[in-house]
Amino acid sequence: MSEAQHIQWFPGHMTKTKRKIAEQLKLIDAVAEVVDARIPLSSRNPILKELIGTKPLIVLLNKCDMADPKKTAEWVEYFKTMGALAIPVDCKSGKGLNTFKDSVKTVLAEKLESYKQKGLVGKPLRVMVVGIPNVGKSSFINRISGVTKAKVENRPGVTRGNQWFTIDRQLELLDTPGVLWPKFDDATVGENLAFTGAVSDRITDTEMLAMRLLEVLAQKYPDLLTARYGELDLERDGYDLLTEIGFKRGMRMRGGNTDTERAAAMVLEEFRNLKIGRITLEEVNG
Ligand code: G4P
């Protein structure tokens, strides 16, 4: 993947983001990483661990309203084994966000205790919020800080100052200084980001994408697929599935062939708008 929502990723921008994060690390106590609960690994920055070192980590499994709740629970456990505290959230409705402040206190319990010992009452905890574009980082910050501000463009090269948000007397958030990138040299990651719409359809072949999505759904969520589109021969490949679905929906072109382009756009739209169901594309074990 070379572009995500029209973002050009250049080594220079990455170096700059790395440097800026390194500079700000001394100012913060913990990191909150926003990921897409439907693709918790594909939506991570590949070198986050290296970037944040030993800072305690909270993983916000965002868009959990769209993800499979059973799988989300498994991801919470997975991150726990990785030493991070994960919480499912829905930043569109605000669901789950009420646990955020307590989560910060939990991961910083030792620090809070040492503040107390030193009589440093009232010293706010500072958390850096990170996430690749489109995971819902702005939605999270807006929701938790109660500020509706115009979204700063996610474009490397666009200079923006450090953005601090005071949540209350005990908590301050710092927006990522820079833009984080996904693991774009991995084909499956690119595909997952494209399925969820994190990568613009303008740069992906819609029909190919919908065919691949149907193959993945036929394997992972056959019941949801047939509940939405009726009986399908799930053994068949993506092209056949797309044609079958388009045919059932009456999407014909002049001459009688199925309009697979229209069918592809419909399948992607229905997946992204929850019409097929709550789906997690990445599993803990494989
Ligand atoms: P970013 O800063 O990480 O780039 O992401 P941003 O907050 O802009 O969110 C990207 C898209 O994801 C937005 O949709 C936003 O509404 C949606 N979103 C964020 N959090 C959630 C969530 O928990 N659940 C669901 N269902 N959607 C979420 P958009 O279509 O780009 O804009 P709009 O629909 O808000 O107009």
C-alpha cells in the first residue's frame, strides 16, 4: 500500500514522526493506542513498541460496535498477555469511554502511589494518544475531551503544533505529534485496511476487493453471509459469489450479464455499514 486516504508515506515523514514522538515521550506517563477492533493487528503501527519503549500502554479497541463481541473479548485477553490494558470502545456513541480514566489510573498505579508518597497531590497524568489514520483517534479525543474541533488533516508534511487536551484536573491528553503509518508492506494488512475503508476505494480495485471480502466472509462468517444474501454456494470463489449476489439483487447489465461492479460497490457498502453484521476480520489465533 502506498497511500491510505490519500496519504503519501515517505521515509522522511516517518523519521520525523519517530523523532517527534521520541521528543515528547519525556512529557507523558502512558500511551493510549487507538486501533480498529475489527482488525486489531492490521490497524497498528508496526514499530509502536519501539517508539514508546517502556511507557504503559492502553489499547482502545475502537469501533467495537462494528466488531464481533466474542472476538473483541478474545482480543482484550490477548493484549493482556502482551502486557497492555485493552478496553472496547465505541467513539461514535461514546460507549465504553467511561472506563478510560480508571484504565489510566490502573496502568499508572505505581506512579500515582509514588506521587502520593511525595505529597504530589493534584499532579495530572499525561497520556499520548496514537493511532494510524482512520481508526477513530479524532473521534476519541473529541468525545473524551468534549471538544468538537475541526479535524486536523492527516497529512504528513502538514506542520501542526503539539495538541494538548485537558480532560480534568487529573488527566491531560497529547495528540500524536505526527502521523503514524500501518504495516503497509504486508498484503493482508493492506487488504484488511481496504475492506474496512481505511484505504480509499479510489486506489483499490473495487471488484477485486469485494471478491476477496466475500471469500473471507464465506470462510469466517458463512451464516451472516447467507442470512444477508440468501443461499449461496460458499465453496465457490469470490468471482462466483459476487456474480451470484449481483444476480439475486437483480443487478443486470444490458445484454443480461450481472453488473459485478455495482454488486461489488453494494457488498462493500453493506459490510462497512454493518448491514451484514458485526464482523471481526482478524483472529487472535491466526
Ligand atoms: P482518525 O482521526 O483516526 O483518522 O479517525 P476519525 O476520528 O476521523 O474517524 C474515522 C471514521 O470512523 C469516521 O467516519 C468516524 O465517524 C468513524 N468512527 C470513529 N469511531 C467510531 C466508532 O467507534 N464506531 C463507528 N461505527 N465509527 C467510528 P467517517 O465516515 O469518516 O466520518 P463521519 O461518519 O463521522 O462523518
